[in-house]
Amino acid sequence: MGNTQLSKMERIKRALAGQPVDRPPISFWAHNFARENSVEKLADETLKQFRLYDWDFIKIQSRASCFAEGWGNRYTPSTERAVQPKLMEWPIHTVADLKKVRPLDPEAGALGEQLAVLRAIRKEVGPEVPLLLTIFAPSMVLSYLLGESAARMLELIRSHPREAEAALALIRDTYADYARACLRHGADGIFLGIKGCSPEQMTREEYARFGLPYDRPILEAAKQGWLNMLHLCGPHLYFEVVADLLSPLLSYGLDPGNPSLS
């Protein structure tokens, strides 16, 4: 490339196409729990980090709790950067409580706040800086609605699979709508976080039934986005699921049993 400096978007698109670049594109994200509780503070913190480090793309670090708040999770907000908000109540305590899961308006409530953050950041950085907005997989969201407990989620899908599938379908449909809304409001793609494709969470057979059919439609809903990112979380990942979860970018945790950076 010589001394030619590419724009952020050109750099990423060339890298995705396997073409020469002036340098590898890079970005980074982390929680500042004290500044995730309002549109203004999260947008300001995101822009502050972007301007300090000049990342090639911005992955907006939505507060994790926003994906469950619309169904009744309640938290005490954090006032410290590294201290998570405290879960105070959650909606699902019995199988009958699964009926509390209803379709959500992706442009209202906590989800609407994340779209407002996206719009605020897009207004500041203009059209040339790629933006991603986070979405959690339906099984992750279901675990949040069960008191942020993966163990309770597994117990539920194993003991009452049909009822669990009905709830997962409603969560899936809400987040497929949200994925489309992300693109409408200025995102270049979504960041879909998945924990289910690890033996720490589900068996391969369980992920094939309770994970993949609910995760894949969210990525498909965002297919018009050119910079979607799939994130797999956990040790000893079932990497073969990538063949069924097509995305330009793959991110994964550097946990035991996964490939190292080298």
C-alpha cells in the first residue's frame, strides 16, 4: 500500500476481502458500568474512548441488563466503573411464569435507549465510521430472566422443553425486529453474543435445538448489514456452528480449549 492511508471503512472492507491494507483494522470495547445507565452518558463514554484511541470501528457497549429489562428484570444501577449493576428481581420463577414473555417493541424502553445511543454516536462521527450494536442470544436472555442463572435455564429447557421453546421463539422474534431496527437507525451491523455453543452451557444436541434455531434468524434479520460480528463465548467452543451462523466477522473468547491469538 506504500504510504497511502485508507479511510476506516476502506481499511475494513479491504481486510474483509483479503486485499492489501495500510495496517490491520482494530477496535476495542469494555464496560464502564457507571456510564451505561443513560443515553447521554453511554454515548459520551463511547465517543470519549473512540476519540482517544481512534478505533477503526465502534462496537457500542450496551449495558447487558437492557436485554432483559423489558420483561421485568430490575437492577440497582452501578456507580463504579468496574462494578456491575445489582439484580434485584426477575420475572420467571416457575414454568407458568414463562407466559410473561411477550413480544417487545424494539424501539421502546431499554432497547429504544440503545437505539438513541446509536443515533447520537452516528450524528457525531458521521457516515464513515462503522458502528455495531450488541444483541444477546435468546438463550442468554432467558437465563437473565431466570435470575441470571445458566443453571436454571438448563434445568428449564431439559424439564419443560416445549414451554421453553415458546419463550425462546418470542425472544428471538423481538431481537430479529431489533436487529432490523439497528440497521434502520444507522448501524453497519450487529454484534451477536452467544454462550450456548460451549459445553459449559449446552451439549451440542441442546444447542442444535435450543440455540441455533433462535440465534440464526437474528443474524439473518441483519443480513443487510455489511459488518455483522458473531461472538462465541466460553471454553471448548463448538466452532462448527459458524457454518450455520454466517457473518463477515468472528470473535471468540480466549478460554481453555479455544485457539490462542498466536
